[in-house]
Amino acid sequence: MTPFGKAWLAICVVSLIAALPPRDSVALPPRGSVASPPKDPVASPIRDTAEGQSDRYRTRMRLQMGSFTEITVPAADYTHRAVSRAFDAVEALDRLLSTYRPESEVSRLAAAGRLAVSPEVLEITALAIRMARATGGAFNPALGPVIQLWRDAEARQVPPSPAELARARRSTDYERVLLQTEPDIIAFAEPGMALNFGAIGKGYALDKAAEVLLAEGIDSAMLASGGSSHRLLGHPLERPCWEMAIRHPEAPDRLVAFLLVGAGGMATSAQSGKQRVIQGRTYGHIIDARTGRPADPETPIWSATVWAPDAATADALATALIVMEAARGLELIETRAESEALIVRRAPDGSPFLQSTSGIVRRGELDDLPLYVLVQETRCLGDSGAGDSSRLVGSPIARLGQNLRSGRPASDPPS
Ligand code: AMP
Ligand code: MG
């Protein structure tokens, strides 16, 4: 690692320790030719550093949206200005979208019920409503009042009463979010409504950061937020495909699969990712709008990873799958020509059981784990090196579902 990289990592670790309560440290699994990663998966680069990689790639991280944004680009393409501007794009969105910032447009809209908004806020709201319709409301950006109720419940350590839940649920109809252009205005048709982009904002922010990199002439990059949302540009150096690793939903020191993909967005969701503890009982952070309660923690889908052309779509769909029954969820993604999913279910003996849509196929094994490939990226399928672990070295490997069970407090980035 360069002296700059070391200094940067030190700053990250210090700011993280200042910002977050202590967590259990977790050892990542060593892999043959992969250097031993540091112990804490959040306060460290979230990807293993393959030997020689640091000469060829530059990675920078910034604490944003309650998690780390991480941008990796080939060293030859790297400019400080381009990557700084990409981080700035994420920062700007967090200031607009965060429900933890009273001055954000999303917070002011919730307070006023009607607001002239920035073009990005109008855009993400329109996109989120389309995703809500596409998922039959499993993904619902109008769940703000219910999410706030659970946050308050955690703060006061008393679960919400059925009456409180019923009241909050009355104001969660995404069809009652009214959009107007020129001038750009969002208005709620119902009092008490509030938007929450926790399930799509990270992906959307990475898409915007990727646009900045492209405009700066960088067309190969891996952008990540919180280890659960990724946007991949182009392909890695001398490799046709990006190499992703899917974590075990409840044991962050274990992996369940590798996945080779091309450019696009990827996101992983799981109920175990972030949890609230109220009076000693654990509640998942993903809400089923039909009940206002966390989707059943015994949900048949343990973790859901979605690939889509952009990260915002992948992020919204991954969250939706956690709410949906597994077969219906896979069917939904199957009907979307441009999206694919790889889900992990819990077998009766407690072991992980993987299922994918038809666009993701299993191509052998790697380090005793199944290796999946996105078929529409034909370059990954061909001479991909499947089954030859020595070839899976030299490009960044992302571990999806990074922050699952990391002990993070419940938070709703980008907030
Ligand atoms: P993710 O980590 O992308 O799955 O997003 C989960 C976050 O989105 C939660 O922490 C909430 O802030 C918010 N959220 C919870 N349930 C839903 C839902 N059914 N639809 C949309 N957003 C949700
Ligand atoms: Mg999501």
C-alpha cells in the first residue's frame, strides 16, 4: 500500500471509531493467493487485496451515508480530482435524501407535505415509484412513517403498538406521492406521509458517482457502498469480468458463492444485515408494508443478490426480494429481461441453499464454493478461468453482503 493509502486508511479507521460504537471484529477467510485482510471488515478495505494489485489499482474510501463509499480504479486512470468529484456526488445526494438530516429535502418534504425539489430528488422518487409498482409494493419508498416508528421504538425500547402501526401504515401509499415537473414539486395527498430511500439511495448515489467517473474519462471502476451495493464500470484490467463473493447471511467470516459479472449494478439485502434490538428481541430492518412489521426473520429468502444494468434498480429489487415469497420473487426477476438474482435460502439443516434466475448459471467450483456466472456477459462464460482459482487473482474481489451481521446499529442510509 502506498504511504498515501496508509494515511488514508488511518484516517478512515479513526473517523470510523469516532463515529460508530464498537463492534465484534470478524476475521475474513484467507484464500490461497490473497493477502490476509485486516480483522474488522468495516474499518478496513472491504475487499481482499490480491498480491500486486495495489500497484495496478487505486482505492479510496469515504464515510458517507452511514457506511463507507469505496471507489477502485486502475492506477493508470486514477486522478485525485475525478475520484474526489465522484465522492462529492454521493455527498450531495446524502444531503438531499437523508432522513437523519432535518435540512434535507426529504425531511423538509415530510414536514411540509409539499416541496419544490431538486431534479435528483424528483428523479429518484419517480424511479422508486416505478420500482414499487414493479414489485407490487414489496419495495415501497413511502414507508417513511413506519420506518420512523420502528426507529423511535428502538430509541424508547418499547415495540410499536398495533394501533400505532395501523396509524403509520395508513400513510404509506406510494400512489399518493404526487410528482409535478417544471417547476419540480413533490406533494403528498395524505397527511403524515414521508419518503425513505434507505433501500435504493446507495445504489442511486453510486450510479451518479459512476456518471462522474465516466465524464472524467474513467471507464473501468468498482464503486461500492456499505459492501452491499455495487456499481461496476467496464471490466477489470486484463480480466473480462468482475469477481464477486457472496457472504454467508449470518456468518460474515464465511462465503457461500463466487459470481462473475459484467458491467452493471449489484446489491445484496438480508434481514440479518441490520437489526434493531428492542427489549432483547431482534427485529430485521426490512419492513413488510402489508403488516408494518419487519418481514418475517424466518423469511424463506436469507439473502438476495440482484444484478441489474444500474445499481439503483439492483438495490430496490434486492430489498423487495426479502419481503417476497422466494418463488414469487425469482419469478418477478425472471420476467425482467435485464435483471438476474441469486438468492440464498436456509435449508432445513441450517445450511445455505442457493437458487438463481435463468440468466445466472453455475460453472463449477472455486475453493470448494459454487462459482456462478452471469450468462448475458458472454465473455465471463467463455475462457473465464472457472474452476481455476489461480486465475481469480489480480482484479478486485468484492464481498457482497459485507455488512451483514456486522453489529452495526440500525441505520437507514442514505441517512
Ligand atoms: P436495503 O439495505 O437496501 O435492503 O434497504 C433497507 C432499508 O430500506 C431499511 O433500513 C429501511 O430504511 C428501508 N426499508 C425497509 N423496508 C423497506 C421496504 N419494504 N421498501 C423500501 N424500503 C424499505
Ligand atoms: Mg436495497
